[in-house]
Amino acid sequence: MLAYRKKGNLIHTLHPVTMLVFILSVFLLSLVFSHPAYLLGLFVAVGAVIIASDTAREWRSYMKLTLAMILLIVLINAVVGQAGSTPLFSGARVPLLRHLRVTVEGLAYGAGMGLRLLVVISVFCLYTYAVHPDKILSLLSRWMTRATLVITLATRLFPLMIGDFYRITEVQRCRGVKFEVGRWWERAGNLVPVASVLLLSSLERSLLLAESMHARGFGSGPRSYYRRELWRPRDWLVMAGVMIGAITALVAVGRGWSDYMYYPRLAAITGREVGLASVMTAMFSVPAVLAWGWKSWPWLRSKI
């Protein structure tokens, strides 16, 4: 819950199964496709959904780091992988290499792999900021009750400990303890009472949790549910778009149109491939289109 913030848009109100299907479909297709037209289409679709979910600011920070990584990938691939029949630059002898030879194909291959990285990072960004983690764990708890309990306790452990640490250190500062003053062993000694109180509060919280679970009869019978996620027309529309987009992608894979030849010479990109990529992009952009319509037209909001 440190990253997720619920916002008043359609993306955050979708059923967790719908979001999982969308995210897994885009992620798997990004690993299958090597053609830049399809990878670019997936990136555009995911970017549109991220913008529609009001998480563009968080996505921008992801993209800055990813673009730096892509630049490094392109440079390394261009220098080390000297294959390709279209030389762009040929220079002096370089240690561990025969001659510095940069080709258009090497740069294009690095850019294509960078585009795939952009799609993968964007998908994880969407999952982090637009999918409620408690809803996912609640969904999994129907089949993996004990495993979900362990995951929930593990994910809550560090945020709770961090909050306790800040609270305890603030109390110690009010009592005159200075954690930033003195030599390192003096500062470490000032943290010893904090660690002991932190351990004591963690043990007390675990005992209270165990008593609460025992009082509610955990493990004594079928699990009950406080609330159930509703399946709305918006989920049907998004699932239909994802299914059509996935079928279009599978047709491209089955016909061999998902691959792209970078070496020894760049293959031509045909209109057929661009057309299929456009259809796939449009179908995976359905959540973004619905979110923008849901925000602009109250009539549409009442219907879906």
C-alpha cells in the first residue's frame, strides 16, 4: 500500500481479474513479439491505459530510468555486436575488438530490444499503481488461503516496522536523544533502545493477530468473505477488447508475422503488419477509451 493510491477513474474500479488478464496478456505478448510495429503498438496501448489511470507522473519516473538503460543497451550492442551489412561508422582498432564498426542493424536491434523493455517496465508500473494489492490477495485467497496469509503478513511487515521505527525515534528525540550526533558507536548505542522497543511492539502485534485469528476461527471451516468484487459491463467490454487483441496477435504469430529480421539487413515493414498491429493496439486501448468516456459523459458512466 506504499505505492498504490485509489483514484476516481474507471481503471481503478475494474475487477482484479480483468486487470490481471490485461496485464498478463500484454506482458506475454511483449516476450513473444520481436517485430517493432507490434512492440510499439503494445507500448502505446499500455501508455494510454496508464495515462487514463492518472498515474502518468509515476510512469514518467519509470521511463527516465528505463530510457537511460536503453541508451546503454543500444551503445553496447552497437559496439560489441558488429554484424550487419550497412555500416554507419568504422573507426580505429579497439582493445578486445578488431575494429570499431557500428552498423545500422546493430543500432536497430538494440532499439528493438529497448522497446520491449519499455513495454515490460510499463506493464509493471501499471500493476503497481493501478491494481489494488489487497484485491489480488483476496482473489488468490479463495484457492490458496494459507499461502495468501503468509504473503499478506510478509508485505505488511516492513511498512509496519518502518512506521514503528519513525514513531519510536520521534519519541526518543522528544526525550533528548540525538541520533545524528556523536561517533558511530555512540549513534549505534542510541539505536539499541529503539531496536528493543521495536522488537517488543512486533511481538505484541503478532500476539494480538494470533488472538484475533483464533477468535474468528481461522482454519476451522470454509472461509467467509466480507465483500465480493462485482463484475460490471465495463469488465465485459475490456475483456472483449483484450480477447480480440490477443486473437489478432495470435494470428500474427501463427502466420510468422511477429518475427523481424534485423540481420544481415533490416527487413521491410509491410502495410499488413502495420494494419494488424493497429488493430491490436486499438483493442488493448479499450480500457483507456472507456476511462476517458466514463470521465467525460455521466450517461456512459451510468451504463457501464
